[in-house]
Amino acid sequence: MSTLTAPHRPAPDTGNKRGPVRVLLRQHRKALWGAGALVVVGIGVMVALQIWVASGKERCPDGDTTRCGDGSYLPTYARTSTELFLSDGGTVLLVLAGLIGVFVAGPLIARELESGTFRMAWTQSVSPAQWLAARLAVPAAVAVIGITALSVVYRWGWTVLREKPRSFGLSWFGPGVFPGIGPVALAYALLAVALGALCAVLIRRTLLSMSATALALGVIMLGFSERRYELWPTVQHRGQDMSWGSGWHVEGGMLTASGEKLLWQDCLGTSPHFDSMACMRERGGVTDFAEVHPASHFWPLQLVETGILLALAAIAVALAFRALRRLHS
């Protein structure tokens, strides 16, 4: 792999540090306009959905859970459809964050390194560090503004529906909801920018850099989705204390006299005539237990995941600048 070299250039003009940013904004103005339009459309869709829900009259407008005493409760089609849409709103924000990272890895950095057009910028009083900093600052600013706006609007829409009776599928801990109702989505967007830059500087091939960025982000997102419950200690409920309201049930089973945990799933398929309670008793279970994240754990879980993602982003940025210096030397 050859190093990145450029012809002799004059000393950088420290008074013209905004030059690379202005050039970048002009060069990719269509993509920026598209990103802005996407944010406006997202906000418009959320507002339209709320208007749609408000326009329909629920079977129980007073909040009662019965309809004329016959024991049934049917929300409007608008509400059920909106709940279904919002149940994956956080996932949509993660996809948008991934697209930002892929754009940084490909058209923004790797394409210039692959084609050699970076040399023109480096001979016009722009150092390699300034060149890369501009390509990090612009998409990071877009991510902060766009993802924050969409996340705030999504949380507003989610909160409105959650306050209605019998709202299903919008639990705060849902994998399609959790990333979008806090700072986690923004942290993923900033990590995507950093990983995109790192992959582009290391690989310097447009398609390969984009693929590597998408793969790395996918692995990280999937890993946190599967193991998020481990980011903060759970609360254990025992015996008759088994009501946790809107909490996140992580695991459950029975405890032996010595305190050993026996999980319900361990008794599945143990006999053709399945009796979970008998199975637990045979193994020494004496009292029920459940490991739960109560609703009060929402912010600790959000902040811990956000902190880890931002730390990973900072490491990726540092490695990208270091790799660029080594390639340029």
C-alpha cells in the first residue's frame, strides 16, 4: 500500500481554516439539501400521524377500558397503524445514522483518496489534518442537527401515544424504540461519522470503505441491542413481589434454598408432559424471582450506552488522524 504524498505546497494559512469547510459544502450541497429535506419530511410525517390519530374517536374516549360495558376495547385504525409505525422509529434513526457513516466513508473521503483529488486541496494551503477535520465536522454537524431534531419529534409522538389507554408495542425498552427516545441515536450517528472516516483512511477504496463501515456499525448496533440489559444492574423481585409495571423483564425463574437461580427456559422440553412448576420443584426451587429493569433505569441505560459509543467515536477519530499522518509522512 503506497503512502499518500502531495507536491510541495506553501505553509498553511491559519486565517483561512474555514476554506475546506466552504469547499466541502459547495461540493456536496445536493446531499446536504437532501438531508435537510429528509429531516423536514420526517417531522412532517410525525405531525401528520398525530393529527390522524387525534381525528379519530376512540371507542372509549373517557379512558375507560370497556365499550358500553360489553368488555371490549377497540382503538381506531389510525392509532393502531401509528403505533405499529412508531414501534420501529428508533430503528429508522439507526438506519439514518448508518447512512451518514456510509456517505462519509465513500463519497466524502475514500473517493477522493482513491481518485487522487485530495492532492489539489493539499496544495492550496490546506494541511491533511484540516482536510480530514472538515470532512468530520460537516457530517457531524448534520448528524447533530438532523438526528437530534428527528429524535425529539419521535419522542414527542411516542409520549403522546403512550399516554393513551391500552397502548401496546411502545415499551420504552423495545429494541425498535429505545434508541430513538434518548441520546443513543445521536451517539450512533457520531460513531458512524468516526468509523466512516477511519475505514476510508485505512482502506482508501470507495465501495470497500462503505461496506466495512456498514458492517462495523451493524455489528455494534446488533451487539448493543442483544446485550443492552447488561449495561446497568437489574432489580430482583422475589416471592409475591412480582409486579413491575412498565419495567423490562430480563429473566425469571425460581431460587433454591442456597440462592441458586433456576431459569424457566431450562425446564422447557424436559418431558412430553411439560409441567414447569414440577420441574422447578424437582430441581430445588423454593421461591419465584424475576430480574427487572424498572422504568427508572431508562436514563442510566441510555447514558451508559451513549458514553460507550462516544468513547468509541473518539478512539476512531484519533486513529483516523494517526493513520492519515502515517500515510502522508
